[in-house]
Amino acid sequence: RRSGMDYWHDLDIHHHDDWKAFRASAHAPKRLWLFTTKAEHAYWDVEYAEDDGLLFGNEGHGVPEWLHEELQGQRLTIPQANPEMRSLNRSTAAGIGTYEALRQLR
């Protein structure tokens, strides 16, 4: 919360009871992109749209396997110079993915 204190009051936040309620919500993105190390396509290889959403998993465990299956074909990775290194932390990955989407949508 500390990093968002300046603009927290400007956000339009919606809480959902569970994943099913989120997906059924009028506020749910039409298309979701899952950022994961278990993807074949790089985040820069897709064309983002205004009503897309970006999903980033837990740093320690990622997202559940059922979500990987649900978003098959919508999984993206952030390539790293050395594949033997650990993956990026979530805030860094979110910044990279968000700004590529914003760059495309300008």
C-alpha cells in the first residue's frame, strides 16, 4: 500500500468473492494475459487491447495449474538473458508488462 499512497483514492477497486465471480463480473477484462515462466511466447509478441487484463502470480508458487490450463494460449513470459537465473520479482514483472501494454495502446 505504501507505494500507492499518493493515488490510492483515485483507483476504481472491485472485490470479488472468488475467481468465478471475477470472471462473471461486468468489470472483468475480456482477455487475460498470464505472465509466467511457463510460457512460450514473449510479452512483446502479442498485440494488447484496451480491455485486456494482465495477471501476475505469487512469487513463490506462481498460479495454480487449473489457471494455467484455463489461460492456455494466453500465457506470456519475460525472457531473461540467463535462463539459469531466478525469475523476476512480481513488482518488476508487473512494471515491465504494464508498460509494454501502455506503450502499444498509447
